[in-house]
Amino acid sequence: MSDTLQALQEVLGQRKSADPKTSYVASLHAGGLNKILEKIGEEATETILAAKDAETSGSTKEVIAETADLWFHCLVMLSQLHVEHTAVLAELERRFDLSGLVEKASRAE
């Protein structure tokens, strides 16, 4: 999985400076952080709706596709902010052996 994320990060970095008329990623970057965040909000909503549908239908195809869209747009956001995906993976690794309740309480301090 990390190889896929690394490859995607490299492609996103290359497309960041491409022509916004020919690259979706470049058009997001050209729109700035607010445009990227708008897309994340849209994709998050679509993911929620797909999850609700999956619970009823038993089919997870759409929730997988929408989650991929959400993750993709989050990676674009990280690129815009000059944050590597490895920082997020490191944070997840740091939390791995923590109780979720303990980790959440530590953020309140």
C-alpha cells in the first residue's frame, strides 16, 4: 500500500505544476486550498451516502469507490500544504497501540 501512496504522491507532485486546462490535479491546485477543501467535503458526503447505501444493499462497490475519491482529494490537499503522506502514516503508526479513547483524550491537553 505504501508503494501505491508513494507513486501517487509523485504523480500528484508532477501534476501540481501542469497546465490546469489539461490536468485535473493542476486545476484543483490553481483553485487553491478552498477549492480542494470543497472537493473533500463533497467526497466525504458522497462517502457517507455510499456507506449508508452499502449497509442497506450489502454492496460495497460504491463505498470503496467514494472512499478512494475521498483519499485522493485528501492527498491533493496534503500536496497543496507540502505535507508528505508519510507524515500521516507515521501518525497512524504512532497511534497503533493506543486505545482510541486514550489517544483522543491526549489531544484535549
